[in-house]
Amino acid sequence: MKLIYQVEDKVKFGPLLVFALQQLLAIMTATLVVPIIIGNGMSSAAALFGAGCGTLVYVLFTARKSPVFLGSSFAFIGSMSAAFAGAASVEVGYLGIIIGAIFAGLVYVVIAIIVKAVGVDWINKLMPAVVIGPTVAIIGLSLAGNAVGDITSGGLKNAEGASVASPHVALICGLVTLAVTMVCSAYGKKSGKLIPFIYGILAGYATSVVFTLIGNASGADAFKVIDTSSFKALVDGGVSLKTFLQAPQFTFLTAFGGFGGLSGAYVGTIAVAYIPVAFVVFAEHIADHKNIASIIERDLLKEPGLHRTLLGDGIGSMVGAFFGGCPNTTYGESIGCVAITKNASVYTIITAAVGAIIISFISPFIAFVNSIPSCVMGGVCMALYGFIAVSGLKMVQNVDLNKNKNLFVVSIILIAGIGGLTVSFGAVTLTSVAAALILGILANLMLKNAPEEE
């Protein structure tokens, strides 16, 4: 893939801000939604702040050679819920999710030390292209259901949590978003080709506004695609400084009140909830970095080195959780954004991280992002997730699929991943991506010495 901006390239200040905003819009919805899922008063703005800080830590440890944004990890949702469920108070729960992130981060640190000592050749042998290619494809394909589900929903929710907006209206808004994104990327000149997601989101949002205005004028909820409650919350009680600027409710501030209720048994519960999941996410870490490496055509496992990416991810997760409660992980949306725009400049990532920190204090912007309908982001994600899947399939281009041993490995990974195979061990669940990867590794090891076919 011919990149417009290489990893080390510096971008002029004006375009840099726009590119960084595009990265933020690509990752922001997912980052903000994790605290909402967990509840217990967790702050989405604090999670965004933590993601920005975690990304800067990652960039530092990777010596500015890996252009990936870190955001809130969905893999730890079960672990975070367990931390609150077993806590004597909400304050203890907040302390628990910080301790849990430290446990998970230490797993990465230990693995990084081992990798530094023995190298990465064993990983390349354990996960050759025939294994890692379809696994990367599964990362995108496993999210396909989310994108399709989002593109037909938006607006206010009923008592059961379902969208009251018509799925047909939402679909129109999502398809407008997707169409504008595609046209800008394929036919656009200069900015259109480089920031297609911004144009797509703005077009989808504008279409949603039109439908919502029609719904408000006619009293028809089916046309109300945008939920304006996030804006109304800004002016509840009148306009004040908090309407425009508000410090996030950082996790550590609440966690400080939980030390009195901490117990050894609870810390043990946290360790069991977080440590096994960290090993699962490690597999996805490898797949993500193989993916971005194929896009920028540089082996990130050797330079800056897997030990550095692990340290950046692990320490970044600790920092992110300290401020926002959520362990961080490399985001496929960010990688997809690099692939589509062909902008791999790490300075875009740095600017996006700084922007996330600043924006977390700006109430209207957080409200705007929260108001972007699911259907609009679904339209964007159809392209983002698709590009992740395609980049994985490109890795197997040079694999001889006429050989049954290779065909079996690829087939098993694709079917296990697309089929949604998960395996649970108590509170720990292997995601479909991790389960597919493990099956692929085992199948490859079983068949790698098979005699060559006539």
C-alpha cells in the first residue's frame, strides 16, 4: 500500500488538526460507551482523557514508530463489572478497577521481559501468515454484526432499550454516511481523500438533523434519529461555566475513598477477573500489530519490537485506568482509519491523543459526540471494519491454499471467528477472536509437518 504520509512524516499544522479529529471521531464512540455500559457513575469524559494519556504513553514506549490509538477495551467489561459486583462500596469498586488494570498491565510487562530475552522469532513461527492473516480478518468480521445493528438504530430509546426511530429512516442516514465516505475517498481531491470520515459523519449527521426536525414538527418519534438529551443536560439548572468547560470525574479521585474497604479476598477476586483476560488480549495485541505492520509495510514486532509495543500497551492501560477506569487497547478503528486514508503519520496519533485530553474538558463537544446517532457511526464502521477484514485477507495472498494443510487452518479460523465461538472458564471468556486464533495455532502445529501434496 502506497502511503501518503509515512510514519515519521510531519504534517502541516492545519491539516494535522483535521486528521487528528478524524482519528478521534473514529475511536471516540467506542471509547465513550464502555463507561456507560459499566455504569456506577463512571465518566465517559474521564475515559477519553485516560485514552489520550494511555496513547501518549504507548507512543513514548514505541519510540514513535507505531501509529495506533489506544481506547477503552471491551475485553475487560466483564472484569470491570466483577470488580464492582464484589466491592463493599462504589469507592472500593473504583479502586478495584485501577488495581485490576495494574494486574493486567503487569502481565504485559512480564511477557515483554520474556520477549526481550528470547526474541520474537518464536511468535512468527507460532503465528505465520496462514494463521495471523485470517485472524486479523476475523477482527473485522466479528464486528460486522455491530456495524449492521448500528446502521438501523438511533435516537431515543424505549423502556426496553430499543431505538424508537424507524430502522428505515436510520438506514437512510447510515447509507448517506457510508456513500459520502466512499465517494470522498475514491473521487475526492486533497482533503476529500484524506479525511473522508469527517465528511461522511457530517453528511450523515446533517441528514439525521433533517429527519429529527421533521419528527419534532410532526410529533412522529419514528423520524427522531438524534437523541438531544446530552445537549439538554448541559443547560439543566441554567447556563454556567460547566455548560462549556467541566473537569472529568477522574477514577482515582473516587478510588481514594475505597482504601478502608479493601481486603485480601477482594484483591484476589480482582486478580482472577483481570489476569486471564490480559492473556486473551495479548493474542489480539499480536494480531493488531501484525495488521498495522502489513499496512505500513514495517515489521513492528522487530522494530520498535514486540517488547516495546507490549510495554506501551500495558503501561498505557494502567495510566488510562488510573484516570478513566478503563484498561486501554489498540483500536481496530484507528488501524482502519490509517488504511483507508493512507495517513500513517504518528504525529497524527500524538495530536489526536492531546486532542482527546483537551476535548474531555469541553462539555459541548462531548455532548455532540454522544448525540451522533448509532446509524451514522454504523455507516462509518461498515467501511472501517471491512478494511480490517480485507487487510487480513491480503496477508494470505501468498499462502498456497491449494495445500489442504493451509486450507484447513484458514477455514477453521474463519468459521470459528465468524460463527462466534467463545469458551468460558468461570468469569473468564475467550473472545471469538482469541478462540479462533488458538484453534488456528493448534491446527497449524498439527499439520505443519504433513507431507507435501502431489
